[in-house]
Amino acid sequence: MKKKLLYILLLLIPLSSLTSGLFAQQAPLMTHYYLNRFIFNPSYISVQPENQLHLMYRSQWAGLAGAPETMLLTYQHTLPHKNMGLGAMVKRENLNLVSQTSALASYSYLVNLKKEHSLSFGLSLGALFSSINWDKVMLEDLIDPKLAANNGQSRADGNFGILYTYKNLQVGWSVQNLFARGSSAKFDLSNAFLRYTNHSIFSASYKIKPKTGDFTFEPIFLFRYANNFPGQIDLSFVTEWKEKAWLSVGYRNSYGYSLSVGMKVVDKVSFAYAYEIANKNVGVASNGTHELMLRYGFGKKKPAKEPEPKTETP
């Protein structure tokens, strides 16, 4: 087992080299990531307890003109008998003048290392498209010609992730925007992909299941970083009741706090709402950040059957 863990560490080290390049602004991380961890690490697909369809919407810094908007549709399909999972993700972002749409297909594979120990890998590949929101361009007669050059740009996009699971402990590492080349520290309209550079996310969580009672508790830790960026810590604490209702409080350093509540509306459908308040900068002047999530889960995995004892025939 020690040798296998050493191999894991040796694999993780070179991944950090993928975060080269200047970091202008991070790809968005939804507050409801704890309900859909596939959005920051594709290796989670193969460990999901059921097939899941998520629809998510985020309005950041509501009330401010040109504030970011994110719409996200994801699907995860588990194949437990083959230790595999398949997924798809479509994301649309409005970033004031620039809109970006990405479409990714994902594959995840689970390796059972030892009893209650497993390692899963995930890879997402697709494309990212950009366009200009001409209705938001306020330059009357002096329109920069570089705006037109940005309209209809496209490039390859992708994510990679790895996840180690032991009982209720999960430790992961992912690299986002694999093919990004970085962006200039100065605003340059010749590059519509200003928001994206490749960066890494380290995650750790542990679900606490008391012997008595119907509640579970889970602290979640995320750390996002890239070159020339000091890094960002995201902490969440989730309380869940009978897999029917949950409450989450969170803190994101250099940003602010979040609160999320959700419940199972009917047998297979869940709904959640989150509110964030920034403690400085532009967020203070806004009406906060609002986020909605709708989830449909089906095809729940069945627990493995215990082998029947052999009976001797006389």
C-alpha cells in the first residue's frame, strides 16, 4: 500500500507544472460545488452513487451593470460494473462584453487499490467558443476594431483530475483549462479568453456519520492556485439530514461568505439556493451573489451483495 501511495504522489507532482502562465482571473467556481463536484474534478463521476443531471445558474454581484452570469448544465452517468463513468458539461458565461460557451465530454475510471481504498482518474475534452455582446458595447462611433476580431473565436478546452478515496475521506487534485496559454496582465481586446488560464485545484473532504441520529456532517477544503496568483482557499461545512435536506456555510478568502440551503422536492428531484456576500471591492456595492441549482438523480447504485456461503452436499 505504501508503494501505491508513493506512485500517487509522484503522479501529482508534475501536474503542478501545467499551471504555468500568467493568471488574470479564475474560472468560476459555483457555490453548490459540494453538490456537483464534477464541475471542478472529472474523476468524481465514477464514484457518484447515482446518475445525475444538474442545472445551475449563478448571478454574481447582482445589481451591477455587466456583472458576470454563469449557466451550467452537467450530466454524469456511472457504470459501476465496469468501474467507469461518463459525463458531459455545457457552460455559458456572460462577462460584460464577452460571452463564452464551452462544451466538454468526460470519462472517469475507478481503480480499487485495496479494501476501502480506491483511486479514480478523469479527463474532460471539448471546445470553448467566444463572442461579443454587441448590445453592451457603449462606444458609439469609436468602436475598437479588435472587438470584431474576437467575435466567433474558438479553441480546445479540457480538464484533468485524480481522486483518492478511503472510507469517508476524499482527496483530489485537478487541472482546469488544460490548453490555456495564459493571458496578459494588461487588458487586451485581441484576446477574448482573458478569464481563463490553466490552474490547479486541491480538494479534501471527510463525511462524518454519527452512530446515532439522522444527520451527517462534512467539512470541505479547496485550494485554487496558479503562477503569479497568491491562491484562494474555499472552506465549506455541510450538514445533511437523511439525504433529504441540507445546509451549507462557506468562506472564501479574499472574497467573503456564503450560505446554501436545499431539499429534495420529490423522490428524484432536489432544489438548492445559495447567497454570497463579498466583504470588499466591487461585491460590497452589489446586491450579493445569487445561485440556483436543480438536480435530478436516478439509477442509484445497488450495494454489493455478500457472497452466499457454500453448503456441503452429503
